[in-house]
Amino acid sequence: MTIRALLCTLLAATGAAGDLVISRVDVISMLEPGVQTDRDVSVRHGQITAIDAGGTATISEDTIVIDGTGRFLIPGLSEMHAHVPVEREYRDEVLFLWVANGVTTARGMLGHPDHLALRDELLAHDVLGPRLITSGPSFSGRTSGGPDTVAARVREQQRAGYDFLKIHPGPATGEFDALATTASETGISFAGHVTASVGLWPSLEAGQTTVDHLDGYFQVLVPEDADLPAGSAFSFGLGLTPFVDPERIPAAAERTRALGGAVVPTETLSENTAGAHAWRAMTERPEFRYLPAELRANYVARLQRAAQMVPPAMGAEFLTLRKRLIGALHDAGVPVLLGSDSPQVFNVPGFSIHRELEAMVAAGLTPYEALAAGTTAPAAFFGNADWGAVAPGRDADLVLLEADPLDDIGNTRRIEGVMVRGRWLGRAELDDGLAAIAARHR
């Protein structure tokens, strides 16, 4: 059976239940720290309708009951830097890999006209996958075409219904100014990379909502009088590592907070690149089996090239500075949003979000704060109270875990089942889908 046929079967078999109860479960609502023990969580038509004491929910003969005894319920996770393929079969695999790992919201960072229809199909459960919030096709140095062209493209994307604009490297200062001005006039936001000709602070001052990859931060951490080699700002400033003054980090974090910016660190992407010398070990990760062979080979080749450019000691120091920066940004009150940049170099969709959670904890966030970066913080960022927490009235985007993630953030991997806006996929259905994908790429 092809993955598409299997997913169609799963969609038919996992219709949004009229009534469903997850019984006797321990709830991590993410609206308050800690665990609500022994609760019945009732779901109807894709919404959480009640959270009652364990064993007290109203259950009829038509109610589907899922045993949550000894398990933990958290909100579905967000992948805030996602890339949605266009080719349909591979796209469906990526969507499923996200869901199988508890990702129920994805912010698409390289939009395509097909994604507008896909966004609606996902919400209607015509396609199995996370809720999609999508940019339009990106604005880069290769695609900008001058200020007038940029302004026209902004208006076109706003009229088409994209959720926001994506900036890639390269637009000139005048093109960035045209984008920011027209975006403000038309009421559409913009996010992504930092344009080198503009810089971090002017980008945030102009209204850029997120800085992804911590792009531009190492540049402002380097003293102005530093004698920098040409081309040293590669890979989000990795080559600037020897010139960074760590004492500048607190001021950079505070200025980000004052300007109202948010960050999507995609720390695992930098871990893979800065740790390129360990590429062989990365090929042994269990999730590598779920990638197409051509993509696996591409990732290996890219890291082999990177390993020749990045001394291991510099890569390690780069990551140490980044972790310190992430911790400082969070402590300053800057929204840190969970995103791994998947699928991207060795970041297998869904699996990489758990690595990203672990990276956030390594940066100094508590497990609860790391979970918030993937649940309540993205919901607040989008001004949307319909998801991101386990509470009555919220969308039933839920992940049932076998162990407490507040004790060990690695427990987010121990998934017993995932609910996507009321559709329940238990461990057996998730394993069937994963097996089909692995078989295709064997």
C-alpha cells in the first residue's frame, strides 16, 4: 500500500468523533505549571469540551474512551520553521511525520500557491497533517527585482491570502524598505532571515516579527572595531565566533525585548552544521530511515563539505555562545518559539522537534518553559486562543505521553497517541504510517 493510500485509510478510520474521552489521565495544561492528576478530558467535534475529575465524565454507549491511566496529556506541539514540500507523495509523508511526533501546527517558511489550498484541506481533514500557517514565496536577493517589484509582490501575496511574508537573504536596503512599508500599509506581517544590508536592529525596528536561526545576532555581538576576515559571517555567523564579545549578550537580549521581536532559534540546524564532523553518527539516527535516499545523500554531502570548513573547536564554541544567547533572550522576556527547520540538513520532520526541545533545555530553559515555546508561546504569537493548551474551548490538538515530560524533556518522544483537531491516531496507526514511509525509502 502506498503512503497516500494508507493515509486516506487512516483519515477514513479516524473521523472526528462525536464524543471522545481520554480517561484518568494526568494533564499538563500549559496554562499553569505542574500536573493536574487523574482527569477525564472530553472532546466533541474537534474541541475540548470539559476536564473533569477522573471517572466522572459523561460517557454514553457511543463515546470513544481512550485509557489515559498513568499517562500524561500535553497540547500538540508547533514547528515554527517548517518547509512543506510541493510534490504530493513526499508532502504527505512530511505531514504525517510531523503528526506522528506530536506536531499539530506548522508555520510554513517557504510558501507556494499550492499551500493555500492545502491549508484549507488540512483544516477540513481532507488531508492528514498539522494546521498550516504559511508564508508566500520568499523575498530574496534573487527574486526581489527592485523596490517597485517588491511592493507589487507584497500586495499580490496579501491579496492571495498568505498569512505572512518570508524574507530570505539578499534584498537590498531599498527593497527591504519597500517590503516593510507596503506590508504595514496592507496589514501583512513579515519574518525570517535578517537582510545583511539592513542588519538586525533596523529589521526589528521596521516590524519584522521573528528572527529565525538567530540570524544577525553574532554580527551585533562583535565589537565594531573588530578586524573581520572577508566572508566570516557564513552560517548565521559561525565564522564570527572568535570575535564575539559574550558580554554584549545581555544588552542584545534586552534590546530585542524592547523592539518587540521574537526568535525561532532552529538550534538543531546549527548543531548539525557546527557539528558536521560527526556526520557519520547522524546517519545512524533511527529517524534517518524516513528520508528519501537522494535527500539522505544530499545531507551527507553538505555536512562533509561543512566539516572541511569548520574546526570542531570553533563549532563547539559557536554552539556554546548560541545557547547562552537563547537563555538570555528567554530570561529577558523575548518570545522564544520552537522551530527546528524541517525538513532540512539532518532534521527529519517531527523527530527534530524533540531534539529542538532538548536544545532549549540545554540552553537553560526548564522543561516546562521549553514546552511553552512549542505550545502557548506560538499561540500567543499568533494572537490565537483556540489552540496551544489543554483547556475547555480549545482545539483538541493533543499528545498522549507514557511518561512525564516535566521530569525529563526526552519523554516527549514516548508518544502513545496524537489527536489532530479531534482525530485520534493511536500508537498502532502511527506505527503503520511510519512503517509505510520507511518501506518506501528502504
